[in-house]
Amino acid sequence: MAKIVLDDVRKKYGTVDAIKGVSLDITDGELVVLVGPSGCGKSTLLRMIAGLESITGGKISIGNRVVNDLEPSERDIAMVFQNYALYPHMTVRENLAYGLKNRNTPKEEIDRRIADAAKALEIGPFLERKPRQLSGGQRQRVAMGRAIVREPAAYLFDEPLSNLDAKLRVQMRVEIKRLQRSLATTSVYVTHDQMEAMTLADRLVVLNGGRIEQVGTPIELYERPATTFVATFIGSPSMNLLAMSAAAGGQWALSHTISLPPDVATLGIRPEDLHLATGAVDDAFRMDVKVAAVELVGAESYVHGTLSDGAPIVFRVAGRSRIAIDEVVPIGAKAPSLHFFDNQGARLM
Ligand SMILES: Nc1ncnc2c1ncn2[C@@H]1O[C@H](COP(=O)(O)OP(=O)(O)OP(=O)(O)O)[C@@H](O)[C@H]1O
Ligand SMILES: [Mg+2]
């Protein structure tokens, strides 16, 4: 077990600045999830921790060792990729045992670790099969098993579930969380999946263009995003952002009881914090929305509409919405759910 410390880590590919100075302390046993748009540097950062990519500047420590110049095999980490890269000519058992045999682990120890991993991941029945005789989800679990049997100081995951169907993803997500809790092994996990990020992470790191935009618990990032970038990146559907200049045009109104911070340029409201405002009087925010589309997503519906100046807005209603297309409906929000940003996109208050 080990903490991982990144100190002003940088990566240049030729003239491309892929990582522009990232500093992050990952505590022992913590699961940190990296999120951010495609190309923001998530895989690069993970591969630098693993030692698969050289670093252009800064320092990486695992445990109490600076690992900048250590080979991947000397770093005591296990990595799980999206394309699980199992050895096709070996059985599942041989795939799991391979790394351990190379380290001269005693046979009884190998058998014990394989039995433990097989039980946790429910791959016991496939141990004597070759990878091609398995489904995608089963292969993914074997890849996970190969990392687990190593009992490394840290796990690195790069979108390990992205090839799985929705049901299996949920199942594996719960399983990873349970395993990580019981093994208490420091982990860095990259995903595109909001639910995966929110539910797995002890802390979330939002990357944007090779820099850290914000670090915090999922709930901190959701409730107090530091920037409009984080505000729109965390949460689905995205937070609505409204230009303050539109208020002057009568597009929407804030209660006079709200004391606006100076320099406020943008108002943010999450779709789930908006409600149909038929009668409610203590709303801090009011607007009329012309409905363009309604999406029913099971227990709730998302209503997509526009303000009279054409600005898009999304709000949630519980259950099946009865709202008709082209109808104009009043919606509102309470004061605590309002977010204010300046013209640089930085949070105010
Ligand atoms: N070997 C390479 N040579 C040159 N540029 C690279 C190389 N690998 C990555 N890059 C660039 O570095 C940046 C970060 O890439 P990276 O793969 O880390 O992104 P990512 O956040 O993992 O994206 P995705 O979500 O699409 O997987 C991108 O602009 C990419 O084009
Ligand atoms: Mg990537």
C-alpha cells in the first residue's frame, strides 16, 4: 500500500503540451477518479504514473520512493486497460498466474491468490478456458483479476469498463468499489462515465487541457463547482448557464431578496433544481420556457426548451411529464440552488 504524490508533473510530445504542471497528493488507500474531455491528458497522466511514458518535468513518488527513473516493473503497480490484452494462447488460470510465476511466487501462494480473485470476480467456472472462449465482460473480469492477484501497492485503471454493456458496467462498478474498499489499495481510475465517476470516487479530479481544474469529493464538485467548466462537466444533464445580461432583457427574473455578488456574469442552475412554478411564491428565480422536447428517462423526464431569446434550458420533472410541445411554462428555483460565476467562469460566493 502506498500514497502517490505528483509534484508539478509535465509532459510534452514534441511541441504538444499534454500535461502542463499537475500536482496531486493521493493518500494511501484512496480511490481517485480522473475525468475530463477527450484529449485532456487523462491517459497520459496515468501512463506516466505507471512508467509507460517518460515525464518531461516534475516528480512522481509512489510510497516514499521517487519513481521518475524506475522501470514500470519496478514500481509495484498494476494497470487495467480498456482493451484488456490477455494472452490468447494461455488459459484464464495461466493468464492470472503469469506475472506471479515471473516473480517466483510459491505455487501455494499463486493458487490462493487465484482462488481469492476468482471468487471475488466470479470467474471460477472459466479458469481452464482460453480468452476467446469468453464473453467481453468475462474477459474484462479476468483482466481485473490479473491486476488483483499481483497485490500491488497501487492500481491504475484506464476506462476498464467501457467495452461492457450497461448492466454489466453497473455490476462491475459495484464490484470494483467493494473490492477496492476491502483491499484498501490506492487507485487511480480514468472514466468518461458520470455515474462511475460519482459513485466510485473518494475524490474526483477534473482535468482540462492538461491542467487540474478542480479536485474534491464528488459531492463538493457537484454542489460547489469552482468554474463553469466543472459546473457543466459534472452532472447530467449539464447545469444551465444563463448570461446575466439576458435578465435585463426580461428573459428571467431574480427575486429582489437575492443579493447578487459584484461582477456576476453568469447564473448557473441545475436541471434538477428547477421546477414547474405554478403558484410557488418563495422562488428566487423565475422564467418562462417554451418547450421543444421531452425526454422520459424512467423515473423522471427532462424537458428541453428555450427562452424567448432562443437560449436553451433544461429542467427535470418527476415521473412522466404531461407538458405539451410548444407550450410555454413558468419554472422557478430556490435561492440555495443558484450558482454565480464571473466573466472568466470562476465561481463567486
Ligand atoms: N504519443 C503521442 N504523441 C503525440 N501526442 C500525443 C501522444 N499521446 C497523446 N498525445 C496527445 O496528448 C494529449 C492528451 O492525450 P491523452 O491520451 O492523455 O488524452 P485522454 O484525456 O486520455 O483522452 P481520451 O478521453 O480521448 O482517452 C492529446 O492532445 C493527444 O493528442
Ligand atoms: Mg485516454
